Amino acid sequence: MPAYNAAETLSRTVAELDRTVIDEVVLVDDASTDQTVEVAHDLGLDPIRHDTNKGYGGNQKTCYGRALELGADIVVMVHPDYQYSPKLVPAMAAMIAYGEYDMVLGSRILAQNTIKRGMPAYKYVANRFLTLSENWLLGQKLSEYHTGLRAFSSELLASLPVDRNSDDFVFDNQMIAQAIIAGARVGELSCPTRYMDEASSINLRRSIKYGFGVLRTSGDYWLARRSIRTARYLDFDPAAERAARRQADKPETDKPPTEKAGKPETQKADKPARASQVSQ
């Protein structure tokens, strides 16, 4: 859960998580100015706190890195502002666990009247325009790309160089483009959404910046697919990324031996088993 000033909504979000399915809850606080960290502790969580605000994308980088360190099999991101339903986490995880998808997006558009549920009309129009543009440039048929409810297989997540992505809101779209580059099977699930004063949102200026960032990301993908120009965040080998991640996550006893005085040291240690986990 990438958190920023979520003290008012965190308890409601955590209360609706099915802990019979979820093994670990990862909350990263991005230098909030309210009581988010204190509330997290009261709820029995062990939050990670950024000393300085790293941005929405920067927060997610820490979230996903920690989830992979824990050995999660499936990682689900839910915003702690209670805008998206935490009750859908098991359903999204199941879509991946049964091998049908590598990535699942909770859609605010599928099978519901989004405006009646409270989405401002201008945001709906922008969502439709950007989604149409992205589907054309990325060659997909998704109902939307801008949701804050997402699930990933650990294999896919370890394949993506997310650290190369923006620290801002366009991080989400860059990650989808990376997943498509990696050949991910992307599914969607209809997600009821709440619009309320406590829920996080971005102002008009940042919304415009985000919109241009989305179009640039789609253009980057289109150019990369045609070998015209490849942006750094899209220039990667999924298998090499997975191998590097596995090496980085190995315990010290499992890493290659070092040499001292011309004689190699030998170390023999069994790699500890990692439990299957669903992290959020």
C-alpha cells in the first residue's frame, strides 16, 4: 500500500483485507504529514517510512521491492485511501494464481456507471480519451489504464526494471508498457470505486502533466516496437531482470564464494524456503 496522508482511511482499508488469503501487508509511508505511521502501528502493521517525499512512483518502487524481498508469489497494490475495494484482492490474486493472467487491473469502467459513482465528468472524459489513445498505440483492448488497484505475479514483477520509471504518477503507465513489452497476459476485473473528500486526488495542473506523460509513454512504446527509438525504461531483457533480482535477493550464504590469498573460500548452505505470499 503506497501511503501518503492516509490516516483517515487506512483503518477502513485494512479492515476489509481478507487476512486468510493475504500473508503480508506492506505499507510504505511517503513522508506523510498526518498520523499515517501511528495508525499503521496501531493496526499491527510494520510500515516503512520515507524520510523525504519520493513521489507516487517512488513510493511504489519501495513497495514492490519489499514485496519481492518477502518472497511473495502474488503482489496486489491497493491504495490506502479506501477509494478502491480491498475486498477484491482475493479475486484478483486468484486470476493470477490459477495461471490465467500475469497482471490484473481493477477497472472503474467495466460494468458500471462511473459518473454516477462520483467520478468527475472531466476526469471521465480524460480517462476515455487517454485509454483510447493508449489502446491504439499499445495495441491493447483494455477498458482503462489509470486504476490504483493492480495485481502482479512475482515472476512478472521481477522481470520489470521499475527503478527506471518515473517517480511521479506516470509510473503506473510506464509499468503497464513494460509489462506488455515483457509479453504479460493482462486481465481486468470490474471494481466499484468511491469518490469522497478523504480519498487522494491530484490537482488540475498535475492532471494535465500526467495526461501528457501518458501520451509520451504510449508514444515511447509505439516507437520501441518499431525499432525507431527505445526509451531506457523499455530497453530490457525480462529474463536478465529476473536473474538479477534472484541474485540480489539471495541470502549472503548463497552468494558466490570470494577468494582470499589466492585460495577460494567454500560455503555450503541450504537456501531457506520461501513461503507463498500475497502482499499488498
